[in-house]
Amino acid sequence: MTAQWRPAIVADAPQIAALALAELGDYGEAADLYAERIALSPEGCWVLSAGDAVTGHCISHPWHRLAPPTMHALLGSLPSSADCWYIHDVVVARAGRGTNAVERLLPILDTIAARRGIPVLALIAVGGADAYWARQGFIAAPGGAAGFGADAVYMERPVD
């Protein structure tokens, strides 16, 4: 059975945090941060699941281009004048890789951003993931990755 994306709920936050810590190390966030993001932007937060097991997640929300939120910090609120749909985290556990999970997710995010009139998806690629995101149509943009590590790359792609 192929895992499917479903909307995340606040109760998923502990599993999301555990998966993020396991796969992202220091880039993983605390459960309260994920819970806040889910509460603030439920339409942008998804989990990949097969039954009860969470094997992936996406945390995303409206934001400002070239100015991603600070790591490990609560937002409090979302901007009313967002000009990008910011992908905070996308994680797929090793067991779920090779299933085109992210390729199945990106059209969902495109639809959400387009519905909001937001023209761009944005993210920070770390650990060499910029090559993967480039294959998904993201292009490195100068600036925007300060505070995310020496190998961090801020990337954007137009909403399809």
C-alpha cells in the first residue's frame, strides 16, 4: 500500500517532530512549533501516512520572499501580505523514498498557493538537497538563507 498525503492535525505534531529530528537532526523542530504551524496554516500542513504510521510530513504556510522564519521560533501569526508559499519542512522517511511522495505533494501546494493568489513556492534546501529541489523546478535565489548553515540554499519556483 502506497502512503498517501492527508491534512495534518495538531495531534500529529509529536510524530512530525520525532520524524524531523530523526531525518533532519538539528534542523528538526520541537512539537510545539509544528503544532503552531498546523494551527496557523492547516491547509499547508500534510502528513504522509499508511494507516496510523506517519512516514513523512510537509509544513508550509504563507510568508515573505527571501525572508524565511527564524529556525526554532514560533511565528505567533502569519503575514496578511504574503508573497510566497513557504515550505518550512518536507520530510519523507527512508522507507517512503522512491515513491514520488514529494512529486505527488507539490501539485497540492501549487493549488493552495494559487487559490490564495500567491505566485511562488519557496524553501531552504540543506545538506545538499538543492540538487533534488532543482529537479523539482526550484531555482536558487541569492539571499534568504542566512542563519540556516553554510550549505543552505534559498530556492523558489513559480506556482504551476
